Amino acid sequence: MISAHLPVLQVVVPLVAAPLIVLLRRGLVGYVLAMAASAFVAGSALSLLADVWHGGVISYAIGNWPPPWGIEYRIDAANAFVLALLGVIAVVVAAYARRSVAAEVPAEQHYLFYAMYCLCLAGLVGITVTGDAFNVFVFLEISSLSSYVLIAFGRDRRALLASYQYLILGTIGATFIVIGVGLLYMMTGTLNIADMAARIGAVEARRPVLAALAFLTVGISLKAALFPLHLWLPGAYAFAPSAVSAFLAATATKVSLYVLLRFYFTVFGATFVFDALPMGGVLIALSVAAMFVASATAVFQADFKKLLAYSSLGQIGYITLGIGFASKAGLTGGVVHLFNHAVTKGALFMLAGAVALRLGSVRLDRMDGLAKAMPLTCAGIVLGGLSLIGVPGTAGFVTKWYLVLAALEAGSWTLAFVPVASSLLAVAYVWRFVEVAYFRPPSAEVARLSEAPPGLLLPAGALLVAVVYFGIDPSLTVGAAARAADALLAGIR
Amino acid sequence: MRNYLVLRVVAKIMIPFMLLYALYVQFHGDYGPGGGFQAGVIIAAAIIFYAIVFGLATARRVVPDWLVETCLAAGVLIYAGVGLVGILLGGNFLDYFVLDRDPVAGQHRGIFWVEAGVCVTVAGVMLKIFYMFAGRRREDDDA
């Protein structure tokens, strides 16, 4: 009986866990409930992914009002993939959060932290599973508002400013999205995404549809931190508590990119967006700019978490590059990079948190000789860095392989060189850490440090195992991503 | 404002009617304008009015912080609980049709409890925001 309700229970379980945690007011209870909710989301997400693996679609009518009148939750290969990613990351981050939050958040606020974590998870899962355009906006607000609070939990007072910046830009983004959805509703008379897709072709007046596309593109790009709308991201990731940086870096922008995919391919249709309009060229140009400008900025960061944040912006460029090709190989590369980058950057932010816990700072100039004191942490960071560069045998390589394939398929030799060339910039910023941590003598401050506790290393290690495993045998991730690409391209018209 | 006799007397007369009006807006939501959100705001407004006239400390004795925090969480639970009852009775999430033998009566029952949840949460959130702003002293800013 439960399995029939999994699509909605995924949202409801974390959503109910949040107020329960607030009612019970105990940090430990909060942790247990947050962990249980995350585990539930992970388990049901994987079971749903297995259900839609062979191209099925699961539809769930909220309140038993049949779609398109009621709100429909609709799961196909594309969002099942994102859902599985969310579930896996949520569990690992929850495991990491226990030790990390204890060190970084005042004890009397622990229960609030876990309540917000559950709300944020509920919002992200909701955006992913829903088949209703307005519902996307509602869940976007739930996840955004809770992530502003999560960022503001950071110890550094600049966390408040970063959170406020994100709040302003995030609200502008959400407003643009709701205007876009409103225009689509005006022209098609429906909010159900599948129904919208069926009706949009019959709309006579193209101008409101164009305006909707423009509003949605800008709004979603703001939430996804696509260059040049990324200004909120570096501060937000750098000053948030480590567990939050890891969670948001691995999930929040990825879910926004999924929304972009859904609107482009399912609602507007790839022919309209990429053939009738030059959106492919625009996306590719912005992606290339992101890869080079953001990665080059990363090279000059003094703060390791900021370095990782700028590197995230470059990596988002890889995903949007794949979307811009609008081909099977491009989409497979883009979608698989949602996962590959999530596990890589999640692990790196967790390890940065481990450094922050011992060293009290993540400034590169204080990390001299860190590898002597914290060998496992530093080895993990290097491994994650190799995946950012895209060295064969790591998950990052798989993405680049597909992107290069997609570029060659599109007949563009220059674009095939782009991911490779931007890898060189990744080498530069990863090398900065290697140089500081491995080739300098430990300072007196660093020499006193001990290795990070297992409570932080094990979750990060689990993600790094995934980085290596899916770098060597990507059949599972690429298989799921290829099915997601098929599902997105199925409605091509 | 505790020294203004007129204000105090007027407040004491008004507040019960404000609360009563909130209940009217709540329960009339089925048939006319109104509903849980508006009723919750009116309840919160009545208590905020009380706090402005009689002081924050007095208001906190009447409606303590723990009660406010409980309300804002409990309302969401009531709402989600209605949805889960729908599942337990063999329907979908938030399925009001199964809440009664007569589907129309079921719809009434479902929306009644959902609106009750909305009212409790909205009143709680409004008061929480008011308490947080009003209770903030200058030292807190420098801490």
C-alpha cells in the first residue's frame, strides 16, 4: 500500500519531520528524525528509479483530483535520476552533519538547524517530483527560504550578509519564474506541465510564450547560478556551515538545472527553444564563459571554500554546455554531470569542513604543510580535485568524455577543446592546494593539528568512493542519465 | 501605554471581539471570504494589540514563547495529518473524498481541518515574528 504513495510520501515525510523536530526541541531527536527522513527519501527515490528504469511514468493525483485539474506528481526517468541524487546526498550529508553541526552551530539551535534541513530537503524533492508548474514555484520557495536560514547559521557574521544577498537575488529569480509560469498559464489555460506541453503548440500568439521563455530562463538561471547570474553563490557557499555548503553545492543548483531541462524540453519543446530560437548558442556561450571566467577566478581565491564555490560555477557551465547541445550525447553528459559534480563537490566541501574544524579557518595561506597533519583529509581533497580536473578513472572524466563526444557530433572542433582547455584551469586551482598542503613545511600551528574525526571523514569518503567507482564503471550513472535524456527528448517536437 | 486609561479600557473591550471575529472569519471561510490565513492574522493582531497596550512582558505571560513555537509547528502537522489520514482511509494524499461516507461532507470535513491547521500556523508565525522584532534589544545587535 505504501509503495503506491511513494511519490508524495517523499515530500511529506521530511515535511512532517520538520515541525515534529520543532515540537520536540531536542538536538539529538532532530538529528535522528532528519536522518530517518533522509534515509526514507533515499530508499524511496531508488525504488522509484527502479520502477521507471524501463521508460515508465508514475503519475500520482494529489487529493484524488485527476490531472490536469488537480496537482499531479509525475515521475519519469529524468526526475527519478535527480531524486535518487537528492536522496543519496541527503543521507550522506545528514551523517556528516552530526559532528559538523555540533562544532559549528550553538547547541540550543541544533533542533532548528535540523528542522530547516528537513524543510529544505522537502522543498527540493517537491520541485523534482511535481508535475505542476505552479507547484514548482511553491516548493522552490520552501527550499529557498529554508536555505537562506541554513546559510545564516554560519559562524562568520558575513554569513548573514551572504544569506541576505542570496535572499534578494533568489527572490528576484523566484519572481521571474512565477511571472513565466503565469504567462504560460495565461496562454495555455493549464498549470499541469504535461498538459501545458500538449497545448502550447496550439497557442497562436507567440510573443507571450517568448516572454515566458525569457522570464523562466533568467529566473531559473539565477537560482542555478549560471554565469553571469552567479553573484550570490560564492559568498553563500563560503560562509554557510560546512554541512550546508556540502548539501547546497550538491543539490540546490542541480535541482534548478533540472527545472530548466523540464521547461525547455518538456514544456516549450526542443525544436522551439533550440531550432526556432538561438537558445542553444546563448547557453553554450554562457557555459564557455562560466568555465573560463569562474575557473580563472577560482585560481586567485585566498579562501579554500570560495575557491570551491567558483569552481562550482565553472562546473555548472559543463552541465549547461551539455544542455546547449540539445543532443542525446550532450544531455547525457549534462545530466550525468549533475550526479558526478554533486558527489565530487559534496565530498570536497565536507573535507573543507573537516579542515575548518581542526584549523579553524580555510584560508590557503594558513594550510602550509597540512598534508603532514591531516593526511587522509588532504588525500581526499586531492582525489576530489582530480575529479574536478577530469582525470580518467574519476567521475569527472566521464562527463568530459560525453561533452567532447557531443561537441564532435555537433561538428564543432573548437567546442570539443573547450572542456579540455578549462580542465587546465582546474589543474591550476587544485595545484594551489597541493602546493600549499604538500610542498611547504608545516607551520607551528598546523603541526599541532590531528586528523579529522571519522564522523566527518567517513561520509566524505563514501562520496569519494562513488567518485572513483562511477569513474571506472559509469554504466549505472550513464545508463540512468541516458534514460533521462531519452525521457526529455521523447517529447521532441 | 499602560498609563492611558482610555486605551486600556478600549483594548480590553475590543480584544474579545477581535478574537470572536477571527473565529467567524475562520468558520465562515467555507461560504464566504475568509479562511485560516485571515483568521490566524486576526488572532495574532489581537495579541499584538494587547502587547502594544499592556507591554511585551505581559503579553509573553499570556501567550508564552513555547506556545507560539508549538502553534507554528502544530498547524503544519494538522495540515499534513489530514493528508495522511486520507492515505490511511484508502485514498490519496489530501484525499478529502474518503473522510466521510458522503464525499461532499468529506470535502467539508477535510477543508475544515486544513484551514484549522493554517490558522494555527499563521497565528504562530505572525506572533513569532512580532516577538522576535519586539524582543530585540540594542545589546543584541552588538553581541
